[in-house]
Amino acid sequence: MNIVPLNINVNNGKQIYFLSDLHLGAQSYNESFVREQYIIEFFQQIKNNTQALFLVGDVFDFWFEYNHVVPKYFVRFLACLSEFTQQQIPVYIIKGNHDLWYKDYLPKEIGVTIIDDSVELTSNNKKIFITHGDGKGKGDFKYRFLKKIFTNPICKWLFKWLHPDIGMKLALLWSRSSFDHPKEEKFNGEAKERLIQFAKEMENNNHYDYIICGHRHLPMEIAINNNNKYINLGDLIFHNSYASFDGNNLSLHYLNQND
């Protein structure tokens, strides 16, 4: 596991924000467009109060960069992220299982930082571990196998030789299949929640005040012990959930609850 250390202190009443599983491009164009609009509205509300912004995987339902071509969508969203970076507000995107294939376009054009796997964030004397969650913990063998294929250099090289119209269409058909018949995710109990067990293993090996994941599409705040907490960010499709850290506490919030 590749862990990037970061040190960002919260100052002057600002906050660090965490969101995951926006899946821009998922479902129909109109549904994705509406979701993009309220995400942008939220970003505009918090921009002047933001110390840093973490997008914790699956920002896009599919993203692939050819040498000279990128997806033509999400221009308004990318422009909004650019406003953050132009104001010297750092924006970090952690790769998810739907958007593994970032290269250098977003860092060069938007100014964001791409993280391959995980972050160990130190902030105001708190240690926060952040990862999307795909392939973490025990089990999930099907995904681990697929990830080896999707990240294989030969497979990526072969895919880029498809015409973008063909490659993008195939990828979006594959990616969107999980949203054709959306279902409400249900809590399986701590013993059966793979990412909770992963968080407990991480806490046993390292002291973290908070362990943040996405991927599960189910907002959760679970105490690992008296001093540590696992937080799953949920998503921006069904739950409109996110988390923020004010320098003392990190907790979940919802866009449709007085935000």
C-alpha cells in the first residue's frame, strides 16, 4: 500500500472537507448534470472556508486520458476546482476503482494533486488515514483480480489504441451497469463490514484518530475504540454525504440538512 504523508493544519476557523463517490457521468446525462450543479453550488458555499479539499475516489464514473484526448464532460466542475487551486486551496484527488487512469491533465490544467492510493494526514495534532477503500481489507477477490487487469500496463496500452468514441462508450457501458438498478445499501454489522475490519487492522498497527474511506456508498461513523473513529463518506448520488474537520473534530454531514 502506497501511503503519501501530508501535513495540513487548520487555521482561522477554516475546515478540511472530504467527499467521495461523486460518480459524475453515472446514470443519465441529465441526472449527472443535476448532481454536478448542486456539487458546484456546495463548493461555492464552502470555498472561502476551506483549508483543503479531498476527493476520495470515484469522482468520475469513468476517466481515461489519451495522449491528446480527455473526456469532454464536467467542464463546470473542473472550472470550480480550478477556482480553489487558483486561491491556493489545495485539492487532492485519490484514485478510486472507477477513475484509476489519471495521468497529468488535471495536475497541469487544474492544479490538483493526484494520489495513487492513500494519505496519512497530520492536522492539528490529529492523524487521519484516507483511502478510497477498493481492494482494502480481506476478501473482495473479484475486484482485486479486475484491478490487476485494469492497471496492467499492457492492457492500458491496448485500450488507448481504441478510438476514443469506442473506448469511452465501452467503458461507460461497463461502469454504468451498476447504476441501472440502484439499490439501497444496508449495514451488514461490524463483523461483516470489510472496511470496518480494515480500519481496525490499521488502528492496531498505527495510531490514527480517524480512518476515512469511500467506496461503500453508505455513510458511517463507527467508534473503533474510545479515541478512534472510522468514517465512511457515503456518496453524492443517494446520500449527499460528506465529512469535515475543523481542527478538533471530524464528522459526517449531509448537503440536504441546512448546508
